[in-house]
Amino acid sequence: MDAQSRGRGDEIDPADQWVLNPQTGDYELRLNHSGGDSASPSQASAPRVPRSRGPVRDEDVARDDTPRGGRRAAARDGHGPAARHEVPGQRSRRAANGRRGQEGSGSGGTGVEPAGRRSRKAPKAAKSRRKKVLLWTGGSMAFVLVGLSAAGYALYQHFNGNLSTVDVGGAGNKNVFDSDAPINILVIGTDKRTGKGNEGYGDKNSVGHADTNILFHVSEDRTNATALSIPRDLITDIPQCTSKQPDGTEKVIPGTPNVRFNNSLGQEGRDPGCTMETVRKITGLKVDHFMMVDFNAVKELSTAVGGVEVCLAKPVKDPDSHLDLPAGEHRIQGETALAFVRTRHSFGNHGDLDRIKVQQQFMASMMRQMQSDDTLTSPTKLYKLADAATKALTVDTGIGTGAKLASLAQELGKVNTKNITFTTVPVLDNPAEKVKATVVVDEARAEPLFAMMRNDTSLTEVKSQKKAAKSKQDALLKGPRAAAGDVRVDVYNGGKVAGAAQATVAWLQNEKGVLKSSNKANAPAKTAKTTLEYAPNQADQARALAAMMGLPGSAMKQGTEDAEGLQAMVLTLGDDFESAGTPIVGPTKVPADVQQANADKAVCAK
């Protein structure tokens, strides 16, 4: 029996049992109650488990040295290895969570940290403790829905059982993340009704459409991130995709042209992998992972964090969303928080684009609340956040365990909120409509923004080693250049332009005199960026080719060993390649009128 199903009279919250060990500076999970009450037999026999300092591996968590009696007792409480079970299907788990989900509402206050062993802490360990807590909850600093499972590694089994997963096949990344590459995570908020109290929201018969969509791009060096909102009413072409069915079979779903973006999920049996492919088609960015939530997530997470601070420039009374708040600052949670992010008739032009701005403000505020001292130093709040978040999440199998999610959280936690920028795909009213209800991509403004994200260029000024690294790469372009007739290169096509390798070789030979260039057809794998691989003794050839092609310094990949004989350089064309003769140098600034908001700054909705 887990903590949630025990009676109130004898319930002991697992979060209250994280105790600071002044000798080690670590929190330890002590399931034997150390307050004034006597412990139950199962609690008394459970072990003390120190929290892990480094990334968690599934095999590490699966090991257990608990004596048999303690192991059986831990299993009865739902924390031990014997309690391991398969992650339930989304529908069955969602129904169960809906019945037991929290429904706090109003602008109520914050949670109260329980008294107990944690009050007897050694002052000298305070700094160390804060550092550890920041590490464990690092992902919450990067994004509201990421990283809360890192609150307690010893509760891995519990959080792992909360998660629902979807196998998106080749649409995502099988690895949690690549250390030498950016990370792209698609956060999807659906309009599916699940949980008690949600009957009046969204489309009554909806299978769950892509209602709120944010592509979260984390830079390769983890110094900055861009959160790109994609309007649900954006008219686009949904590409063909493959979806795994409940019986394990695969279904190829034909593409659909000229429809709303939110139809990329749910319609025709499309799963989140189809939404990921649609995002790639629009932006040119491959999505590594997805995280999906429904209405309950806003209510449960805002309540778990103790409320989210928002500011209204004017009073709001919306009969549709039931939001009723005076002007000024408020701390909202539960039903009120859900009403705040759902209202579309209270701000700006009363449309979805203005609602997106309000949602961005809400999420930025929740991020700031999660990284506050009040949250980070409270094991109780950390546990509740992790529990609420993992119950609310459906993720791809690439991050479908507590350990994988915690590992991703630690990586994302390296990003400071001051370097996180919220923005929205630039759009225009759909010219095909007399009554304006949908939008289309404004290519002139959107493409520079997409290009910056593809090139991993920050939307904020970041003081880091990145500039020094860029200068080092740019230095590879400086120096003597070989004659065109001496340049030897093999060209591969790893981008989206069909026939690009052949066209480039023809251009190099006919226009630039690079007769020793060869078409090697398609690259082994698709790539976002064009690269030129060469040996140190081919540097003059590389500089010459880079000048012809308009390659940036970041494309130069110099090896460590000299080439032998007639070995050729390798040019792999990526998604950033448009045509032979067109420089592959992306923009460094987005157009001035593209909407941007910094996650570190509070803004009043108006």
C-alpha cells in the first residue's frame, strides 16, 4: 500500500522523511518515523538510502542491498524493488490519476514545511545542502515540466510507475541526450478531458489535440535556451508518419495538406511522433523528445509548488474560462491557474496569440517559483512536485523512466532562466479566409528565427565560453588557400534538398574549377548542419572550399591525423544548405518585430 492509499490517521508522507545528515551534508530517506509517533513495522525496517550525487542509471537504482525482511516491508510501502511494475498504459493510468488528482483553486497560500528531524540541521552544511538540492531539481530551472523527477532518486520506483510512455520510433532520439549537440524537446498540452472536475473544459469528444505547443531548444553548450510557441490554429501540411497502435502494429498515416497544426495529434490515429515530424517540417529542427500533459497538469503542478505569482494590468471576469480576478498581483493555483492559462477573451485582441503570451508568462513565473529558496530547500515540496509532474506526464520511451528523466533534468538545469527566451512562430492572418480564424507562417520573419535555432544561435546575450569557441572556429577560415585545381572533396547529401550533392559537384566543377570533386549521393544519416571534415595537411584546401561555399567557421571539422595519398575531404550538406552558391551563414539577430519574452522577468498581462 502506498502513501496515498493509507488512512489519514497513520499516514507518513515520504517527503517528510528526507533527513539531513550533518556528517555528510546529504539528505537521507529514513522511512522509520523519527518524530513523536511510533513507527509501523514496515517503516521501521526500511533502510536509510542516501541520495545519489551523479546521474542515475536504471541498473544502479534496480540494485538493492536491503535484507529480505526490509525488502518485503519496503515493497509493502511501494518503495522497494519488489514493488517494480510495468508502466501502465496512458488511458488506464490517466483515469486513476484523475480520480485522485488534486483540485486546489483560488489564490490560496503556500504549503507549510513540516517539522521534524530536518529542523536539527548543522549550519555548516547549509551551503552544501542548497547546492545538492539545486542539482537534484536542476531541470525545474530550465522548464516547468522538466526535471521534477530528480527530487529524490531513491523514490525512482515510485516516480517511474507514474510515467506513461509512447514509442515514437524514428521520430525521436533513442538516447536521453547527446552531450555534443543541442537538445530539442516538444512540450504538448492537449485538450483531452481527464480527471475529476475537467468535464467542462475543451472538446467533449476530443481524443486529445495538440492545443498548446512549445518547442524547447537547449543550446549545445547549455548556456541558453529558446522556447518557441507554435499556434494551434497554424495552417500547415502534416507529413506522412508512422504510428504504433495499441496492439503493437505500425500504421502508416498519409500526410494531410493545408490543415490546422493541432490536427497533427489525435486525428487519424496520429501520435506525438506525428506532431514531432510536423514541427520538423515547419522549422527544420529535429525533435529529440516530447512531453505531453492535459488540463490536470496545470492544476496539480501549480498547487504542488504552492501557487504561481501572476500580475494583471486590469481586472478580468471571463464567463467562458471562469477567471475572475481584480487588477494587481496574485498567487494562483488549481482551478484558478487553469482558468488563467485557458482564457482567450481577457487580454490583447482576445485571440489565441495573446493567450500564448499569457501562457508564456505563467510558465516563466512557475519556473522562477520552482527555483526559489522556498521550493528548493523544502524536501516536502520537492517530493510533491516530482510526484505531480510525473503523474501528469506522458513522454517518449527515450526518456520514459525516472532515471532517464532525472538525467535529462540535470542537463537542462545548467541553463539559467535569464538566458531562456520565450517567442512565438511569426504568423500572418490566413489570406484564404474572409473571416479570420487561422494563421499561416510569415516566412520573411519566421525563417531567420528558425535559422538561428538550427544554427544554435542564442536569442539572448550570453557571457560564456561560447564566444571564445566561435572565435577559435572562425580562426580556421584564416590562412593560405589552395588553388581550385588542388582541392579534392567528396560531397554527401544529408539535408532536405533532393539532388543537392550532384548539383553542388556540378557547380564546383563548372563554376569554380574544382575538378577533383565527387558525388557520393546520400549521407548515412540526416544532419541539420553542413560540415566539412578534413585533415590538418588539408587545411589550405578546406579554407579554399569554405570560401567558395560560404561556409561558417562552425562547419569546419579538422581532424588530428594527416591525410595520406589522394585522400579527399568530406563535405556533408545539411538542412541549412539551400543551393550551390548560396552562403551557409545564418542570421545572428531575429527581426525586430518578432515577439520575445525573457523567462527571468515578470510581466503584467494586459
